[in-house]
Amino acid sequence: MAQRYFIETYGCQMNVHDSERMAGLLESAGYELARDERDADVIVINTCSVRERAEEKLYTRLGELRTLGDDAHRPLVAVAGCVAQQEGDAILKRSPEVDLVVGTQQIKRLPMLVEQAGAQRHHGRPTIDISLYDDVSFPLGLIRRQDGVKAYVTIIEGCNEFCSFCVVPYTRGHERMRPKREILDEVRSAAAAGHREIHLLGQIVNHYQAPDDPTCDFAGLLEALHEIPAVQRIRFASPHPRHVTPRLIDAIRNLPKVCRHLHLPVQSGSTRVLHAMRRRHSREEYLDLIGCLRESIPEIALSTDMIVGFPGETDQDFEQTLSLVRQVRYSSMFSFKYSPRPNTLAKQRMPDDVSDREKTDRIVALQTLQREIQLELHEAAIGREEDVLVEATSRRREWEVSGRTSGNTVVNFPGSAALVGSLVRVRITRGGPNSVAGVLVGAREA
């Protein structure tokens, strides 16, 4: 009987896609997907180290896994992802039940490392590989995609920005670009398999420059992907404001398949705090960019990331964040309380001097404001007709489906599972703070 695997994923879209890659690699090596961790011979914990207490969450989970199986059959436990890269053999010292630690740049070797770890565990020798590996290519056709409608495609690995709060350059390595040829092949393969939306991934996705085509920047890649007939929508995350070029704005405006949504992380509304964060743009420069985007693409929806309580952030700095949010009126936001991350400049040189109470008060105020703005935007959409790509049936109502507009608004409306994967026309009838409801008007395609 085939060995069974189970992958548990924490963190961002790139981690989700890395888990899809690991699943494909294991299945190509003969493993089968387990129903849950209790049914698995191999358990992979794919970790994230971006947010607070990521390491403690991992060790708590490893303690829970310790109770699985018995002496005769204990699943092989592997830790992968950013915490694996960051902590290395410290994981093995703290959690002896771990058999394998595999870094972010070694996941292509996962089946081989699992086999090696299985052979060495009987001798009490765990396996670790967190070495650096610059090759970012990936075998075509080996990804086990979790979503039948949307396909994640990584175009850049690593980051060279070194924002003072961010651990990613230390866990993902320096910036490496995938060849344009390989990206196009993967997108064609995903589209041929029925994935209607392509979601491009990279730490700084819009910094892309094709290593095999000097003329192809990120806007050029969007143009090339737009020509693939079976692709219906193209999204991407996450861009950096300072790499949003006039060519990229033109591509979003002129290419119908590119969604009218831009996730544009700002992190703070205070120029002083942005400088301390090493974001390399000011509040004024960011707002100028927002003005250019809205002038060129009036219907564009903007979302962002925001950190409150960064070292040295004053009440006045935070008020500037609130005023920026009121001015931009984001369609959605990911917001977090600052927490020091290992190896970062902020942890090494900046005291974490904003109290947890202040951080909590600020994030509550920010999220309350954002919720009010989202409700106003969604209520203003009532009566409007939108093209919606249907992604799934509702978890709450069997007669309801959900999808997203080009601007990334979630729309729930009556419909059957047969609509999943279709692009349909929906009239918005009700707006809530997190999504809208509507009724089906008609299909946009045969």
C-alpha cells in the first residue's frame, strides 16, 4: 500500500502554493494524500514566520503531533517553510520528534529528503537541509493545485528590499526571477486544465524582469499572458509602490483580462515611520501614485497592508495613518500589530516602545474605520451589474455560490454548483462590510 502524506499550511499565498508544489512532488514519488494527520505516514508542517509568535505556534503544534501513532508506527514529521529556514537545527533541539527540517529553497528535494529522513530516524539522526539554492525553475505538471478555478504561479522568489520590519529576505533569500518561457508554459498548462484565473506571486511581484528576455518587464509579462486564449483573468500579489511604473498602469488599464484591483502595501501613513521602516517612499509620493492610478483607471479597487505600533510611532503618526485611510478609501486591508521579527533591522536597532495596550487600541480604531469604509463602498454598489467569476459553492447554503468581481469584491448569490468556473453577470442587491449579495443576470460566456 502506498505511503500517505498530509501537509498543514500556515501563512501567505506563496506558502499555499509551496504546499501545492510539495504535494505534487510527493505524489510524483508515489505518495497518496491522507484524509488527515491521523491517517498519514508523512506529515509536513509548512510554516510562516512573518507574524508574531509564529515559532511558538509551531512548537505547540509539534507537541500535539507527538501523541500520534505508537512506537510501531509513528508518522515522519517534517517542518518546512520560513520558520524552518529561520530556526534550522534549533527546531531539532527543541522538538526531538521532528525528523526533517527543509528550508524554503530546498522543497524540490522533498521526496529525496523524506526518504533520507526515514532511513536515518531509526538511528536517531534527524535530517536538515536549509542550504541556499538559486535555481527557481520547477518541473512542469507536478503541482497538485487545490483550487479548480484559480491557479497560483510564482514568478519571483526572494526579496532585496530589506524593509526594517520584514523577515522575508532572511527566510526566502535574495531576489531570483523565473524565466518567462517557464512561466508561460506553466500558465498554458494550468489554463488547459481548466483554471480560469491566473494569480501571479512574488515578494515584489512587479519588480519582475525576465532573465531569458531582456525586453520583458512585469508589464510585458502581463501582455504575454493576456494572449493565452484560455486565461480569463489575471491577478498578482504583492507589488511594491515604488515599482508601479507608467507601463504597469497602462497594462492594467488596457488589458481586459488583468483585474482592476491593485494590492498596494503602504504599512503606515506617516512619512517619518515609513522612513524608519525603510519603505523608500513618503506619504506624499504614495498619495501621488494613488492619484495617478485613479486618474488613469477610475474604477480601480485598491487594498493595502498596514502595521500599527511600529517602534517610535506616536499618536500623531497613527492619526496620519487614519487620515491616509480616509483619503484613499481602500476596498480591503490586512492590518497587524507590530511584533519584532528575528534578524530584522527593527529588532536589532529599534526598541519595541509602543505598549501592547496602545497597539491594541490603534488596531481596533483602524479596523473600525476600514470596516465603515468597506460598508459604504459596498452599499454604494447596490444596483450595479458586475462580471463575477464563480469560485465555489457556499459553505452555509447549498443553493448559493460565491465569486469575485474584477475589483476583488466577494459576491454571494443564488446559484448551483454548475456555475463554478463560469464568468457571469450579477446585479448587486445588498452590501455588507465584508462582501455583497446579488442576483444572477446572465452568463458572460457559453
